[in-house]
Amino acid sequence: MNAYHLAVMSAFAYAPFSTSTNPYSSAPPPYSALGSIGHVFQNQLGRRIQPTQFNTASPYHLLCEEVPYSKRLEIMPYDPARYEKEAQEGWRNPEDVHFLHDTDNETSTNTQAFITHNDKIVLISVRGTQEFLADASRDADARQVPYEEGEGQAHRGFYKGFQAAKPFLERYLNAFYTGEQTLIICGHSLGGAIALLLAEWLRRKPTKPKVILYTFGAPRAGDATFVKAARPLAHHRIVNHNDPIPALPLPWMDAEWRLALPGAALVYSSPALGIALLLAGIVNLQGDPYEHHGEQWHFMPRKPGAGSETAILWQPGCAMIAEQTCARTIGEIGLDGDMPKRVALAGSQHSSDSGYARAALANLLRWTVSVEQRNGRLFTDAEVHDIYAQVLSTAQLLESWQARSFNEFRWEIRRRGVMRFYGKTDLELRAIYADAVEQGERARAEQSPALSRAQQRLLAQAERMVSMRSVFGEHAERPDLPELVEQWRAIEDNQNVERLATSTPRSAGAIA
């Protein structure tokens, strides 16, 4: 499976297994609701019908092939007489085997996940809380708790979701894991954070299973100790450039974020608001008790404000680029005073459908064109030019930062009535101001060379050569692959995405 298919599976975790019911209850076949998990796996893939709808999102066109029964990702047959013992122990329907919806009582986490397997892989996809984005402010309490299955501390809310999913996964693996399959875990947004905790738990099992994790737009879930201990875990962390969720502390970090005065003070440190917001966010991120895990892959639109179809997948290795939207959003929170207003977190770039799955499809098509038309050269000259210009713009913005004087800073926060500094004496304000400016200078000193390295990384990655094996993995040697790819690319929807992915987009706004 490639990143596109796993992005679709992460979007698919938002679907019901059969039909949505409130309160939730499992159902026996038939699963006739189009786009439901049961319908796709049983009625379509099980009958060699190519699915195009996953949950409410469509049309998707996966690259499909006919395979022997043992290689199909299906669900268990419904046979109450044959599986009488399993039914008595809770597996009454296939839905009970493959689907988790933790809504049994008042303390339930609303975690949702599905699991399936074949002879090579076990696929686990985690959704998380459906109302999470809409109720972000309610979830601001994010105290850390011990990650008892490993080392370090974990976000309490994510840890509860992980605890709800553990027995579901353990029971399935006890029944179907052969010891030879690769465990592939994926999740979008909060589901990605829960997926990280699950993947690290599974990696530590005495059986030493091979675990690969893919997350899309996932927030941070653990502290530095957890991240360091989980370093051996293979984690491909995919982030959209204009998605604030992956590094935004507001809904997830410890409630003491309100005491992060240096970052708040930096917002008012310069009349150039754009760079002040960026620096304030970077400083707060550096002081955050949560850290990112995994190898980040960054979808960056060729032009500011362009859609996900134009995004280039690369690794900037620089916080000013990799966390630019997150840092700016965090800086903007500082403008809202002591109790920030509800921040609009949802958006097309965070969407599992229009954001991540769409960008992954566009890059799969771009890479295919690269192999066919550019001898495998990853980026075109025009793509390099467009991304390089954005990195250069950020570097110039950073160079322009200059701190106000203390008197100007004091006048600005009093003019705005910033509650975080209410009641502070001049002596206290001077100390806060000096600390903020010092941290801002330190962040600029770190990020300036990092931006230069990002420019060099871009040029180096542009020369990276991709092959059919890079794009299609072990399937690259199949004699019928060219025919399958030709049929897939001939689909009108894919042709439209390919045209957008390989054309020069029009700019939708300035980066600053």
C-alpha cells in the first residue's frame, strides 16, 4: 500500500460499518449502505467490484488488481451456527470483529477504528473523536499521564482513546495475526495521535512484530521521553503546509500554556506582525511539553494559497517552513488575551478527503509522470523555482525582524488591553520583555541557517531520482503493471487531478 491508499483508508475510518445508529449497535449482514466499511469490504472488494466511495467522499479511484482470496482485505463471513462460541463471547456479527465504536457508556471516548487483514498485512485505521474539531475548546484540558505501556508521558485524552482501542486490537491479533504479517497502522488528525500510541505499544510486544505507522495531520501525543524511546518505530508523518492541527498546542497541551509569556510578548515585539507571529509561535512550540515523533513529509503548495493538487511532497527540515502555519496560528492565539477565542481549526487543508487524500493522489500521479517523462527526476525546474521563492520569502521576512523598544512594547500591550499582562509592574514587564526579545533573537539565530539548509535540501531533493519501484514498491516488477497504470490514469477524474498537479498554478495570495 502507498501513501495515497493509506490516506483513503484514514478517511474511510470516518465511515460507519453498516448504517449509522444512535445509540450505536452492531448489525449482521447485508451491509448495503454505499460507502460503509462493511459494504466496501464485503459487497465490493469481496466480489471484485472496484469501490469509488468511502464514507461520503467520492469518487476515489484506487489502483486495483485481482488477487487470490488469501490476499484480499475482507471481513469475516456471517455464520452464527459455525461461530457459535465466538458469538457467545461477543463476536455476534462481522461488525463486532472488525469495528470499534467506543460509545457504550458516559465515560466512553467515542474512539472509532476498523481492522482487516490478508496473508501479508494487518491494516488498522483509527478515526478518533468525530466531534473533536468542532469542540476543540472543550478539549483544552490536556494534562500528561504516564504512558504505562512504554516510557514517558502521553496526552491524557489521546491516552484514553488508546486504552479504548487496545482490547479491540489485542483480541483481533490473537485470532488472526500469524507472526509473519506487517502491522500497518494509519490515522488522520486525532486518530493519528491515537494510532501513534497504539503503534508504539505494538512495537514493544514480545513477539517483535513489524510495525509501520502513517499519520496524516496528526497532533503531538507524547513528551520528549516518549518520543526518544519510540524512535525505533517507523513512522511516516505527513503534514499539509496550511494545516494548523499538527503542532497547535491550544486544544492539546497542558493548560499551563497560558503562562507562556515570552511567546505572547513576542507578538507585540515588532510592528512587522507577520514575522512577530511566526517567531512567537516558534518560541511557544519550543517551550511546549509535547514533541513530534516520526519522519515528517511535508505537502507544500507550489504557490501560496493554491489547492492540495499542486502540493509538492518534500522534507524541509526547518521549523519556519515545516511548522509555518502552526506557528502563525499559535502567534495569533496570543492576540486573543488570556482566554483565547475559539480558533477555526477545520479547513480543506486539514480534511482527510480534500486535503490529504487529494494531495497524495496528485503526487502519485506526478511521480508516475516523472518516471515516464523526466527520467525519474522528482521536481521540474518550475516546481523548484516556486517552492524556493517561498523559502526565500520567509528568510527575508525573518531577517526583517527588529524588536521594539521596551516603552513601545509597554504602550502597545496597554493600548490593546492584553489581559496576560494585566497587573504586572514595570519591573515585571521589563523582565518579560527582555526574556521575549532574547528568545526571539535565539529563535532567529537558529532558524536563519535552517532556512538556508532548507533551500539546499530542496535543490538536492529535486535531483532525487524516482523509479517505478519508488512509486509502486514490490508491484513494480509485475508484467501487467503498465497496463493497470494506463487504465487507472485514463479515468477522467484522475486525468483532471494530473492536469492540476503538473500545471503551473496561479498564486492566491502572498506568503506574508
